[in-house]
Amino acid sequence: MPSPDVVLITKADCHLCSAARTAVGRVTQSLGIGWREQSVDDDPELRERFAEEIPVVLVDGIQRDFWKIDEARLERTLRRVLGQQA
């Protein structure tokens, strides 16, 4: 089974983004999967789509959380996607 595509959408000078990086990193590391970061500063389409919701976590292209990332919810979501018991 392929690993889920976990993307953290961020922007520069965002204190919530720093906390989100830590949260996403901790959850994905515990599950042995990777993640990547995309900045709205580099992508006008992302900036328009997410505007005031930054940071945003996408799992396989679906928005799963924004602003303050809930680690327990993210872990449950990823376990479901991975076919593991949550």
C-alpha cells in the first residue's frame, strides 16, 4: 500500500506554521511516513484557495486540519489511510 501524500501548507512569518511543522513531523515520524511542505508565498493558487486558514494539512489532497493541528486527529486519519487500527 502506498504511503499517503501528507502536505503542510504554510506561509512566511507564521507562528502557527512552526507549531504545525512540529506536530506533523512528530505524527508522521511515529508512523514511519514522510511529508512535505508547500508555501502559499510560492503559489498564488494555494494562497487564494487557503487565504486565512494557514497552516493547512492535506492528506491525499483532502484538507484535514487548519490553524492549530490536532495531532491525535491527524494520527487517526493517517492510520485509517494506512489501513491500521486507529
